[in-house]
Amino acid sequence: MDVIVFHHALGLTPGVQAFADRLGAAGHRVMVPDLYQGETFDSIEAGVAHAEATGFDTIIDRGVAAAAALDDRFVTIGFSLGVLPAQNLAQTHSKAVGAVLCHAAIPLGTFADTWPGGVALQMHNAPDDSWGDFEEAEALVEAVPGAELFVYDTSAHLVTEPSLPDHHPAIADQILERTLTLLASVS
């Protein structure tokens, strides 16, 4: 399965690349576009400030442009800020067959009024994550037939990012395994 992974506000870190590499090791063709064009940040706040200065529409457009290189059906994966292009593509691109949204969710109506039929949706979120969008994730799971919302008992945000104190290896492994299950189901 073709997979496109979008990084979080810190940029394309070794942690995001390592997650993508694990998907590749499982037999998937993985693309990891750099939405920040080489820049990385040490804190979420600095990364978000960069995204705001760049423009969220520009971030989304860069993700859409990267997906133009995909010839086959694909699944999008977004971590936090990366949910913007991931969810946009899942809702609007004819070759998208699934989305994995980690640590964020965007309300229906932002990219399209409905979730397209036949596009799987899996979300990973924590109710106590102050950066996360738990209420939006709950609303999506209610609106999208067959959607999965995996809830984690943590207040940490980027639990999959090994370079941060928020890193939670057990949760990161669960997210990876559940992502692989979704990929197998749409292959």
C-alpha cells in the first residue's frame, strides 16, 4: 500500500522518519514529504509559530502537491499539524482509501461537508492532551460510519516523537500496530 506520512509542528524529525521506516519495513511504500522545507524545531510552540508564519493553507498545499506523485491508491497519516494535509487528502483526493489522524482532528466542513464513502478513518487521541482536538475526534467518529477512535490515558501530545519528554514508547507502539492493521484492511 502507498502511504504518505505528514510530520508534526517540529518538522520532519528523525522520530517521524523512524515511524515511516517501520511502515516501510512492513512492506508499504512510504513517502514522507518535508512540509517545512528542511526546518525543524525543538518545541511545539516554535513549530506552531513557524507554521502560522508560513500559513496553514501553504502547509496543506505542500501536502497536496506531494501526493500528486502517487500513482496508486494511498493512505494518509498525519501527526498533529500533519493532520491538516492528511485529512484534506482523505476527504478530497479520489485515490485516498484511508486516513490515520494522530493527536488532532479537523471538523467536518473544513475540507468537505462529509467523509467520503469507502475511505477508512482511524484516530489516535487523548482527552487530556491540551494540544489535541479530542472533541473534534469524537465528532468525527460519530459522523463517519466505521471510524475508529483510539483513546489514550495521557496528557502528553506528541507521544510518538522520541526526541520529546512527551514520548511514550508503549503508546507509540500501539499506534504503529493499529496503523498497520488499518493498512492491511485497505490493501
